[in-house]
Amino acid sequence: MEPEALVGPSLKEKAYRAYERGRARQAAWAAAPTIAVALVAALMSDRPLTTAIIGAALYVAAALLFWRGRQLARGVIPGVAAGLVPFAAAHAARVYGHLCTPEGCVSICVPACLAGGVAAGVLLSRVLRRSERLGASWASACGVAALTGALGCACVGFGGVVALAAGLLTGTAPLALRPARGGA
């Protein structure tokens, strides 16, 4: 047996583990506000299990992104803020429920999720347009926005979540069309 195996981890390894534990603890606390958003959603939802699953996924995603840091972490707060738009739109649509015209009444829940997703995407486009690493920032912000918005749009069902995702992609489309940084 090697003498190093008898001694245990080196001081450098212990320091690195302590550093990572500290970062994980800080990330867990930084993601804690997403729990409040999930609790509000659970109080407003008629699908508590679905809301709990999405809320847990939101918290875990936010904590992991904060733990990873840099551009990934920078997308979390704008993502939650933008995701509150479709979240609120879906809940408002549930209150008002439908729109009546001379031809008949139609549900406004799915269109509200779509419109909220577009608005969230436009907000993210405005925030992310100066990002150094657009791909990482866009992915984290859109993922967190989708989970936050899904806390509201899931009450409509799968169609509401699909409408939210389509709206987010449509709203962030201007980012894909922007010229590359530093290029001609």
C-alpha cells in the first residue's frame, strides 16, 4: 500500500471540497426565492402535484445554474423575472376564463400563455443582447423562464406549456438574427 493512501486526502483536496461545499451552499440560498414563487403558484393552482414537480425542477435548475456560475448564473434572475409574465398572464386568464364574441365564446388561457411567452422572450432579448456568451445566457434564462411560466401555464395543461415555449422562442428570435460580436 502506498504511504499516501494511509494518510488520506491531501490538504489541497480538503480545501477544494470545502470550497465546493461553500459554493453549493451559496447556490442553494441564492435559488431560495424560486421556492416562494412555487409556493404562490401552489396556492393558486388546482394541480398541486404538477405545480410541486415544476417548482422543484425550477429550484434545482436555479441552484445548479448558480453553482455553475458565470454566464449560466447570470440568466437565472432575468429568467425568473421574465417567466413571471406568462405566469401572471395564465392566472389572469383563469380568472377571466373566456372571451365572448357574436360567433361564440373561446378560452383565452392558451393564447394568454402564448402572449406571455412572447412578452417574456422579448424581455429576455432586451436583457441578453449584450451578453458575452449568448448561448449559455440564453439557455439558462429561457430554461428558467419556461419553468417559472410553466408554474402558471401548466394549469391550462400541455397546450399551455407548449404555447409558452413557442412564445419564448418567438420572442427571443431577434437574438438569433443579431450580427456576431467582433465580426464584420
